[in-house]
Amino acid sequence: MLVIAAVGAGYFFWSLKDRDLKMVPYGTDALILIDVKEVKEQYIFSWLKHPSQWFRKRGQKIQLKRAGVEIPDFIQIFHLKDTSFAQWYCVLKVKDRPALVRFLTENGFKTIQKNVYKKDEISVKVSDARCIFGFSNSEFDIKGEWILKSKMQTLFANNLINNSVASLSYFGPGKIHKFGIYIQDNSLEIKSKTVNDLSSAKIEKFQNVPFLQFRLDEKNVKIAAKILNQNIPDSVKINAVSGGSTLEEVNDKVVTYSYDENFNEVETVRYQKLVKPNYRISFMSEDPLLLQTYFKKIQWINPQNQFTAIPFQPNSTEITSSQIIVTSVGKSVQPVSEPSANYLFLRNSSLLTGLVGSFSRSAAATVKDLDYLYYGNGADYYTLKLKFKNSQTPLILR
């Protein structure tokens, strides 16, 4: 009995948390909170429930205890207003600066300039009292210095997170929109409600979607534009955007020229396999001519009548009485048939991993274990689900 009481008291004191958030600057418009103790607890319970993991030899772990920084009970990762979607930051207190520098060096970070270290897409700026982690290299020098000099807000964790290992909060005009983040055995979900899960039945509809299909109404188009750091004026009426895409592996002919010993030109022809997306996107509008004028003004439609806001060319645009249609040159893709649903479904494949890898190896490594991504919205219900490939090892233990 005494042992049980001691264990209970120990757990009680271990579970106490400092819920004051002191590392979020003014100018933040979105915040991810990670409940460190909740993550540890879920990890331990998952490990205990899977005996196959008890004696498994694991790869080298990053030892944060030796990092020379103070890990708070709630890690605060924030996004600043009017910056790109990829630019997220985290501020931590420095306890031992030499230990922090040694930790960064041992884990592959390179010195870029005085007090700034970089590895892949992560940049770190170190001062005597605080360090800034940036999860994108874009504008890090400017933003990192600005954050170090910024005044921090006074926030309270209970107002932003409840019964989940993490949360995502968006600071809208006069209101905070809160979403719980949940780690399941083979999936990670971000959603606005924890009951009456509406996504599972809807996802069943997309079992035959080979790659990508989506349909977003005006409200969701504005959300997407905000994420992409675009400001589409209200005068430009976009009622909805829908589309779909398939992936195709094609042989690309590459011709190179060299010279022989007599200076005669020699042509060499070789073929390489490339992943080519075929797609159709429809922008539905009350005034397609006005929308076309706007797209041309911001150079999303060029003089050759191609839609340049997506990186896959060539394509062509067609205007009708109710929409602008963008189609790739290649195999046709059927228009989306659901007129009112709000969703985006992306299925992973080896072709997608190869396509992403042609832009970024680190991004390809991130998505290789993904099965599909689903976003859905109905009334005040939002959900984003990342489903990973099935495994006997729970996601949190991988």
C-alpha cells in the first residue's frame, strides 16, 4: 500500500506543469503547443503495450538533456504574420552555451556565420540567454534577430490545449481557433472536435483516387491562400476551386553534344525516366473575366495563356461563362463530380516520392512512409489526417 501511495505521489508531482507560455512574441498568428510530459507518457504506455519493442536495439537518439537548453513543459512553435507557411520558429532558454554549441556540432550543424548554425532546413541562432530554432532557412537572419529583440506575450496553456498531446491555435481577428493534435497507432490527426469523428466514412469515398482530388469552397480557398501567404481581394470572386491529378512515368529524351579527337561534333542520345503529373483545375467564379484579369495582373497567367502559379508546365487555360479551367498537356483528367463537399485527398506512391525527391531529398524522406493525407471541412468541423503505412510499431515509437 505504501508503495502504491509513493508511486501515486510521484506521478502527481511529475505531472505538475508550468502552464505559463513565455516564449511567444507579439506578431504571432499561429502557435503549435507540444505537451512534453503528455508525449512522454503516451510514449511510455505505448512501449509497455508492445513487448516486441522492449529489447529492440534503436539507432542513436538525440540527447536533448545534453543540449544546454531548458526544455519547458510546453514547447512553443510559432508562426509570424505575413511570412510564408514554411517559416516556423521556437525560442528556448540557454542554460549552458558551450554545451549547446557542442550539441549542435555533434549533430551535424555547420557554422554559417557568428552564432548561426544550419543543418538542412533548420537554422539556429544562439545568444547568451536564448536561442532561436527556425524550421526554414528563408529570411532566418532577419527574423531571428527580430525575435531575439521582441517583447513576448503572456499566454496560458489551458486556453490553448486540452486532452491532447499537442495543439494548433490560429489567432484570428478577435478569436482564437483551436485544434487538437492526436497521435494514433498509424496516423496523426489535427481536428477541431474530439468526438463524432466524421472523416472515416468520407475517406472511404477516395479509395479509387490514384493521386490527388480536391474541392474547396470560397471560405476554404481563403484559408489556402492564407497558408500560401497570398492575399486574394474580396472583389475577385472565387466561389470554389476543384481539381484532380494523376501521375505518369515517362521517358524523357536527353541529347548532348561533344567532340571527337578530330573536332567532329558527336551527338549522344539517352533516355531518363521522369514523373509527369497530369492535372485539371477549375476556378469557379461569378465573373471569370475579372478573375482572368487579376491572374494576369499578378502574373499567374502569362502571355502564352499558361497558368504559372504551379511549377508543372506546360499547361493551358480556358475560360467559360462560369469558370477558368487549367489543364496540363497530356492525358486528360476527369472534372470533380462532388459540387458542395470541402476536401482534399492526396495518396502517396513511389511516383510521388520520386517527384518530391526531384525537388528535395529531405522532403522525400519525410513523405516516404505516408499512406495518404486527407483534409475535410463541414460547418465548424475541420480535420487534417496524415495516415502512415501500417506497421506493428505505433507511430510514436517509430
